[in-house]
Amino acid sequence: MADPNIPPGWGYNPSQWSERWPVLALAVCGCGIATYLGLYQVGAVAAVWEPFFGEGSRFILKESAIARELPVPDALLGALVYLVDASADVLGGRDRWRTLPWAVLLLGVVSSGLGIAGILLAILQPVVFGHYCTLCLASAACSILMVGAVLDEVLAALQHLKRERARGGSWLRALRGMSR
């Protein structure tokens, strides 16, 4: 008998904790980095650790157009999004690709947004700002790596929704984890 926690046609379960821990670790690490950088942006931390790029972090975090124009420190916004990502990752059990596909899809959307922001941040530093920030790049790396780490689980949830719809089930019921 097939393991009900493994999606049909798959050789493993993308919702098992061994697959989800890396995403959670990256989200927590990214949240920690972003919180530290945000505290620097609001003045709660006097200086930010910058081992490679001299005044680059100060420029990007305090003087760049993004830092000056946003009403809220961008690093604190990033910390909040990482927190949402971590929360979506811990929801549900080993069968969440089937029982909580909305949580898996939320994780995919949030992780994708963080990944896009990470790529933009990495590109903007040399091209627009002319400076680099070590911890900003570390945060961007966390964001980009998370996208690849959640991809399989999102694919399993989408396949489940497609199968439920093909069987005549309600897509919305399946999305809420109420398959027939």
C-alpha cells in the first residue's frame, strides 16, 4: 500500500520535516539579519557589522534612495516577511501538500517574493547604489535559496489541486484541505 503522505508518482514526501527544516532555517536566519539591519536603520544599533565593504552598509541602509524614501525601514519590512514565511512553513504536518495546500501555496508566494527582492537587492547594490552591504547580500542569499527549497512542495500541492479538480471536486474545497 502506498504511503498517503507521499504524493502520487513521487518517491519522497516534500512536506516531511527533513525537507522543511532548511526553509525554516533560512527564514529564521534572514529574519535575524533583517531585524539587526532594521535596528541599525532606526538607530537602535549604533553601527552595523561590515567586514568587506567599508562604508557600503551605512550608505545602503541609511543614505540610499530606498532608505530615505520608504516610510518604514525596508529591513524591518523584510524581517516581517521572513516571519510570515517561517510561519507558513511550520503550519501543518507531513501531509500538508494535501491537507493544507493553501499554506504551501502561501509559502511559495512569500518565498518567491523574497527571492525576487533578493535578486533585485543583489543587482541594485553595484548598479544603482555603487556600494555593497555584506549582511544585505547574506539576507538576499537566504531569500534566493528559499525559493528552490520550497519548489517541490508547492509543485506537489498544485498537482494535488489539479487531481482534485480533474476528479470533479471543488478546487476551493481542495485548497482548504477538504478533499472529497
